[in-house]
Amino acid sequence: MLNNIKKIAIVKLSAMGDIIHAMVALQYIKKSYPNIQIDWFVESAFAQVLENNPHINKIVKLNLKSIKKDKKQIFSQIKLLKEYSKNSYDLVIDAQGLVKSAIVAKFLGKNRAGFDKDSTREKLASFFYTKKVNIAYDKNAIQRNAKVLSSSLEFEITKEEILKKQPFLFFKNENKVIYDYLDNKKKNILFVIGASWPSKMYSKEKFAKIINTLNENCLIVWGSETEKNDALFIKNTSTAKVLPKLDLNSLKALISKVDLVIGNDTGPTHMAWALNISSITLFGNTPGYRNTYLTDINKIIESKSSVNPFKLDRNDFSIKDINENEIVELAKEIFNEKKNKRLL
């Protein structure tokens, strides 16, 4: 344990799933340092994932992605970081491990922690840290985030503790329309059909078959026009209901109320794990063992691809080869297991 640590900054800019993987550490940081102040620096598009979390004192929204479109935006972002550097953070932890996140950390404080050069893809990032944490890059992402955040503060988060975690996504003033779609007579199953790459997305035709076979209250969420069109295709060929576009706050609320989430390797599917909700995550060209934390209720199904976590193949569409009946059977197993536990 460190003495005199009163104020820290966590830099984890994106993406949604990665932010969620890091957030699990917050409850254990507060357990070890009850009075610590935690500020979190994040890309503005993902800030709502963090909102309403009682363990975060301040969420600082950055817009580094705007620099790609307008180089002049770099000056406004630097000005913002310099302003927050006046907060005199006792420690800045870069849980991202990228050069850009390391530069953000450098602006924020003198004492900086992050992954060492053997623990991240962008090895140059480690040059910016005064304290370096070692954990293999191909280890489970949740364990990696827990390690870099806890080791930087000189305590440990065990696997057993993570398995016993409290839900750590919070919402307030959500869009009440979500409750109109829930059913109290059938199982509520949410389908997350989108992903950041087309090759990470399961077949919309097979999703429709799964929905028709399960014959439960099946809901579909979407985030882009392409996903909306896929959702409408599934609706027109199945018994599914398509929700209106939701903000992340309302999405958290919805996921907390459903019985099961089935989806691709993407942020909204990982929300289920964070909220202690049953889930089935589908993997093709990304490594299932690395991107999820298996529990009694959080399962994965992988394609037959051999995945190299150091070099992902965006042209690998093997996720579409997963047999839909395998997903149906696993969903039924999860429901039966939960039913048996209630009877005990």
C-alpha cells in the first residue's frame, strides 16, 4: 500500500469494452483506499459508460479523435490537459498502453504508471511511465486491467475477487420506453447484433433462426444505420422486436433488466458481464479467452479459427460459421441452470 495517495487520474480513453474491463478495478481500489479521489479521462463518445459510478469523482471528456479531422483541435485538447494538470495528481495510471494515452498521462502528472514495454503492443508508450507493470499482452484483458491498476497502487486484485464482483455499471433517468419492451411472462433475451468490424458480426439470418427457435421475448438493439437495417431484416424474418436507438445510459438500464444477452464481441455484450447478467458472447477473429471472464452465467462460443491476439485478421469472417443450434442449446442450458439454482 502507498502512503499519501489521495488523488489519482485513470487514463482509459476507449473503446467501450476496454473501458468496462478496466472499471471492474474501481470497487477494489476504493476498498483499499476508501478516501481516494478518482478522476477518469475518456473519449467523450464513451463517457456515459462511466456516468453515475459512485467510485468516480470526475469524468473528464476528451476528444482526441477530432484531431484526425481537424489538426487545430490538438491545441484545445492540450489546453484542457494542462488545466487538469493543476490538480496535482499523486499518481496517473495509463490503463490503455498506447502512445496517445501515455502522452495524455504525461501532461497530467509527474508520477505515471503503465504497462512495461513487454506488456503492450505500442512499446514506446512505456517510455513515458515512471512506474511500469508487467503482464503478458495475450493474457485476459480483464486481468490485465486489474493488474495495471492495482499494482500501480501496490495492492492485488485476485481472480476470486473478480468472480465475486458487485455490478459496476450505473444508470439514472433512463429512457422509460425500454420497459415497454420487457415481458413478465417470457424470458427477455437481448441480441447485440453489431460490432466495430463487419467480420466480428454474426449472421443476421442465423440470428433470426435462433430467435424463432427460442420463442422468447427477443429484443434487438442497434447503434448505426447498418445495424438498424440488419435489425429490421431480423424482425421481418422472426418474432423479434427492434428497440429505438438508445443512449448508453438507457442501454445499461435495459441490460440490467433482461434474462440473457446474446451478442458479438463488443461493448454492449460486455455490459452484461459488468452487470452480473447472463450472456453468450460470440467470437470469430478475436480471442474469446482474452476478451471475457467466464462465469457460471457468462459463456462464450468461438469459431474454429486459430486467432493470434498480436495480429488480428479483419478478413476472417469465421464467426458466421458458428452453428446457430449451438447457441440455442447454450441459452437453454443457462436458463435450466438458473432454474435449478432457484429450486435449491
